[in-house]
Amino acid sequence: MCLASVGAFTFLMVLLVGLVGPGSGMGDEPVPAGTAVVQVRTGDTLWGLAERFAPASDPRLVVDRIAQMNGLNGVTAEVGRPLVVPMERP
């Protein structure tokens, strides 16, 4: 009986953290859902683009999303290349 109670309590706590914890969809998405297409300029870095277009988000997560959306293997992109980047809504 005690083990079942502990299991039920643990399940409810995990459920509660999922509903109200970080990244729960309550207005604090880890990476913005909106996107923009930008052309890489000399001196641009993925980190800099992340900070420019999603300043309220964790730049590490945004850089990962940029790389994923554009099929990049590293953290650099060629000058002149168009990139899809996550962007916060104005």
C-alpha cells in the first residue's frame, strides 16, 4: 500500500512539473515558433543571429534550432547563404 502511494505521488509530481514547469507552453517557449529568413552577412555568427532574432530565449537552444532547420553540421554558415531562424513576435 505504501509503495502504491509513493508511486501515485511521484506520478502526480511529474505531471505537475510538466504542466507548470519550465517550457510548459505558458508563454515561455524555449525557442520561438515564429521564423524569419535572413541572409548571412560578413561577421554574422549563429550565436549573434540567435541573440538578434530571439533575445529572450537561450541562445544555445536557438543556435541548435537554426542548425537543425538549415541542415548545418557546425555553428557557421557561408556569407550570402539564406537561413531560416527562429524569431520572436514583435
